[in-house]
Amino acid sequence: MSARLDLVDLMVSGLTDVGLKRSANEDAALAERPVYLVADGMGGYEAGDRASAAVVAAFRIELCGRGDVDPAGVRRALTRAERDVAEIATTTSRGTGSTVTGVVLLEHEGEPHWLIVNVGDSRVYRLFGSELEQLTVDHSLAQALADNGSLTADDRRDFAHRNVITRAIGAPDSRADTWLMPVTTGERLLICSDGLHGELEDEQIRAMLTMAGRPESAAAALVDAAKRAGGRDNITVLVVDVRAGGAVSTADRTDSIELSASATIPI
């Protein structure tokens, strides 16, 4: 990793929890510099836990422990993940798949950036000051219906097919949304599976991220709240704080690029 990236001081914490309704945890996560991501094995298929673990392993192999992380490395990680999940699918009768959503710390034009990657309906949020933004767009039936005006925000949480996703690693459509965003000192990122955002409103998430002083406190509060709200799915969260080394202004922050268990467990 470059000397410039070495100046980026991060504090990271994560938790994963099986929730209250599922018998197994099919989520996986990676919090190993420079990669912070969540993978959610597709429920209703087979070997969802193996698929999410394979996605995490692909990103670890291609990106962690390297000094030359770049968008090409992310492409390689996605390709490896596709290959490995496809191999797992050959051992099942119904196929398998996984979401993958997260950020990769890399250098772009001499400055630290996040490369945000998303396939599926896990999410990346960004808190700066007291303002929360959802950085990713869900690849889901609910999102598609919301986009064309067929589903209102009020109806979305109780939508019968809210867990149906339209893209996934291992699915016919596995295209990843990717873009670059400058790293900003003072920002807090939340990466989470739909077990969190499917239970909590964005305003609840914003309030907890704002009130919690440390990432581990934020992660614990979010998981506990999702369980109190129903805990219908596995819940995985990563909270990433940028303490120093990023930009000090949020102006012109976004640039786009093209890229062809039963207990709560710390990550």
C-alpha cells in the first residue's frame, strides 16, 4: 500500500448475528484492510453460506496483503467470486448465489478513494455530520417496483417479495455497480446486509450511527435494534470510521468509473 494510503487512519468494527427466525447464518463479511464488505448468501437456495464465504475468500485472495490495489484487482476478485460460486452451484440441485457489497481503499490520482462495489441488496451508507446517505442502489424487485412508481416507501418494508433480488454473484445477472468516492476525514461508513435495513428505517439507522461514539458501539446498537424489530433475517454490519488522512472537504466527492451462527459474532 502506498505511503499516501498509510496516512488514512481507520477504526473498524463489525458484528454478525443469525437473527431470530433463521436456523443458520448465511452472511459473511470481510474487514481486512483495504477491503470492507458484506456478502449475503441467497436464502431459498442451497449452500448460501458456502457461496457468501467463497465471495469473501475471493476478495481476500485478490486484494488483501497487496501493495498495488486498483480497479483491475476488484475486477479479478469479482471474476474469481463468480467462478468459485459457479463451482459450488454444481454440487447443488437448485443453484446458489450471494450478494456482495462494500468498499475497497485505494489510491486514485494520488489521493485515497473508496471504490464502492455492489451486487444485490446489501447496502453501503455514509454518515457525515448528522446527514446519512445511501450510497448503493438495491438490485431487487422492490427497488424496481419503487423506481417505476408501483411500490411506495410505506409499502416496501411489508412487501411480500421484498427478499427477491435481481442481481447476485452466481445469478444470470451478476453485473456490479462500481464507482470511486474520495475518502473524507470524519465520515462513518456502514456496510450491512438486508437483515439490518429490512428491519430499520433509515432515520433509525442515522440516529444510532450519530449517537454511538465508537464503531463497536454503533454496530452493537444496530444489531440489537434489528433483532428487537423482528430479526427476520441474518444481520451483519460493518462500521468504518475515517479518523484522519482523508480529504477535509466533501466538495466534488463522487467520480464514477466503469468496471467490465446463533450468537452475535464479532467480525
